[in-house]
Amino acid sequence: MYLPFFEISLIEAALILFVPLILEFPRVIVKCTILLYEKIAKKESRLPVESLPKVSIVVPAHNEGAIIDRTIESLVALALPEKEILIVDDNSSDDTYLKAKPYAIRGDIILVRKRERYSNKAMALIYGVKFISGDIIICIDADTILQNESLIRIVEPFGNPEIVAVAGNIRVYNTQSLLEKVQAYEYLLAMEMGRAFQSLIQSLLIVPGAFGAFRRKTMESIGGFDTDTITEDFDLTIKLRKTGFQVAFAQDAIAWTVVPNRLSDWARQRIRWAYGQLQSIMKHKDMLVNVNFGLNSVLSMVDMLYMDVFMLFVRMFWLLSLPLFFPAIPLWKVASLTLSFYLLMELIQAMVALIISPRGKRELGCLVLIPIVILFYRPLHSFVRLFAYLKAMLGLKAAW
């Protein structure tokens, strides 16, 4: 058998594509098949709004004066019978506190001020939890806006007593520049393909700090947030998974977040995420082998380490070694075949994500970004993650 366009045999093509063909493509097909089947077979059930537990929304805010009033007004307008909104002014040097104060005077929110000079998001959340009374704690970034029914949708899964945390569906609010548009596409796949699949097979390990809900009783029983990692949301989710309870993804609970619009800011953010991810995995390395935490929890940690860390190094080594292993085949043919295969995999995933997405047809335009994602964005992201992992392995600090 022969591939006319690339002028190479099927055997040569299979050897060139050995890594993605064996280690990546089957996973993509399985995920897509399961998610499509779930979309067809899924029967939605809604809890009566009046039966939902009391919710406490905690918003840590550091120098968010430009947007804090918009955030507060959007939260106040959300329909939920029993909710309280807590704004934690985390030692802001701007007018965040002054802009939030009128809402506190009117009784719309609870407003507290944390004065410590050296702080972080986890510390602000720990401080804020002291002032709330809800059964469900919802953490939201100050630059995040919720859709009208998202608050109800993220609380509904707690009707199942086995669920202790729920991840919201995070989407990109600012989509003006090419960098922002590419991140919007990335979030689409991460949520609809990643979080949705992980939730289905009970392997979800990250409830995002931008929009995540936690059962307060369970959260307090494990000590709440820790401050020894820079990804407090990932760390807390692992701690919750260790209890043996479940973590879910609320696909219809959509929140709009602001992403970096400068490449340097994006790189710093992704270095923090990757560094913190490896940091948290190392902190909870016992979960990689201890089946007492539940087989799903062990497999989810092993899978994350395999796909995000191990496969990153394998993929880079494979790409760099292709010219050495196939010197008789012109480099342009090897590159064209590899690129075509990754474009195909990306297109399959994007189409499935659009089919199962609550926003559906409104996101069809993102398909034109696929070549840019494959040619530039993912390779750059891989190098940034590689840098962060090496930094973590060497024990160097990741700057905020």
C-alpha cells in the first residue's frame, strides 16, 4: 500500500507516526466515542431551586478596582434563594475596597479586608472562609462573570451525597487578539473534551479556582486550602479525592474569565500552572501507588503524570529524532505527514467538542484556528511546560 501525496508506503507512514498512532490516537477515538454516546444517552434531571443548599460565594480580590463593581453586580443578580457573597480585599493598593464598600453597606455582600503584605490566593480564601455560613462554598476569581443560571447548575450535583466538589465550565471572556482567540479554543477543548471525559470516568483532578464549588463539611474535615503549593485548586481537589468521594464537572455552569492578552503574561501564567501541577503531584505522590485512595484516584494521577509530563518528553524526543531515524525520506515529507496527522486528530476532537458543547454552533468559528494551534501554539506551550517542569525538578522557585 502506498500514500500517493506523500510518496511513501503505509509501513513507512506507520513507523514515522508510531508515537501518536499508538500512544495518542486510540485515546482520542475512545474519548470522542464515549462523549458522543453520553451526549445521546444523557437524561437531564434538575433539582427544584428551593431545595438547593445555602451557598457562600468567596471572591478573593487583589487590586481589582477596575472590575470589582461589575463582578459584584453580576453575582448579586444571579438567581438563587439562599446565597451570600463575600469579597476578600487581599491587601489591595488600589480602590478595590472603596468600590466594594457601598455594596456591603446596602447588605448585598460581606466585605472583609486582609492586611498581610505577603499573601496569595490560598491565604485569602482561608481567611475568607471564617466569615461565611453556607453549606456549599463557591470560589470565583474577581475577573470572572457567571452566566445567569450557572450558580444553580454548579450546585445541583451536590444533590448526590457522594459528590464533594464540582468544577465549572470556564470559557474566555476577552477574545479580541489572536492570542485570546487561541486560548478560547484551548479552553473549549479542555472543558468539553478534558473535564467532561474525566468527570464521566470519575478521574477529575482539578476543580478550577476561577469557578469551583466545594461541600463545606468535607472541605473543612481535610483542613481546607493549603499554602505550600502555587496551584491551591489542584492541591485541594487531590485532597478531596483522597477521601474516596467524587468530583464532578457541571457542563452547563458556564463562567467567563479574562485570559492574558500579552505573550509574556501568558507564559508566566502557564509556567505557574505547570510548576504547580508537578509540585502538587510530588506532594501527593502517595496517591500514585496507594489503592486505599480508590483505584480511580490512583489511575487518574498516573494518567495525568503520563499524559502531561512523560508524554511531553517522549513527544519532543520523537519529533527531534525523526530525521535521524528516517534519513532516506525527505524531511518535508516527514514533516507534512506528521502535521497532517495532528491536524486530523485536532479536527476530530474540535468537532466532537462543538457537538457536545452547550454553546454549540456559536463556537464553529474556532475551527479556523486549528492550523495556528498545531503549528505554533501547542509547540510553544510544550516548551513553556517543559521549562516549568525542569524548574520544578531542579527545585527552583516559580515567580508569580
